[in-house]
Amino acid sequence: MKKISIILFLLFQLSLFGQDKNYEKLFDDCKKTSSPNSCIMEVIRTEVQSEYEKYREEASNLYDLQLLRIKYTVTKEGNMVIESIDGKIENFKHKIIELFKKFPKVEPVIENGKPRDALMTTSFYLHPKEK
């Protein structure tokens, strides 16, 4: 139930912001219903899927259902830095990198009362837009 509410919330927020998305507000609003780390992963998944659907409409039908794994570090300062992108999506990777550049700083992982760098991974399937 909680995951459904997060997804519905994110979809609603994304529909409001259109092309000029306020990612900082999106992350802040998401944290009201879920943990910061869950929000980060869900926003990444939702945004990458949205970009993939646009890419598929513009580019081609090169890819159907594709497994994507993004390894990234949340730094002590709250920056998200991509470590690797795995999947058969060579022509689409640059869009993911550009998307990460738009994301604001997020809450760093706290351990023993101090922020630390944290390697995180999120995996999900990309799929073409359903008609």
C-alpha cells in the first residue's frame, strides 16, 4: 500500500511539473510519505522511465523490455554521482546522465551521527509507452 501511494504521488507530481520539473520539491514532498533513500530510487526509476518513453517515441523501436541497473554514490554533501549504468541501452545512456545532472542535492546517508558516502543501486525494467 505504501509503495502504491508513493508511485501515485510521484505520477501526480510529474504530471503537474511537465517539462520544467522542480526536482527539489519532488524529493521534499516524497520524503513526507517515505524514507529519503526510497524516494531517491523511486524518483530515479520514474524519471528514467519517462525519458525512455520519450526516447522511444522519437528515436526508434530498437529496444523493448530492458533491464537497467544504475549504481550511484550519494556523497557526504548529498550529490548523486553515477558509478555505472548496466543494460543494453547504449544509445540511451546519455539521457540518464543528463537527467542525473538535473537532480538536486539529497539527504546524505548518516552513520554514527555523521554523513558518509554511500554506494547505492537501483534496478528496474524499462518498457515502451503502452498505447
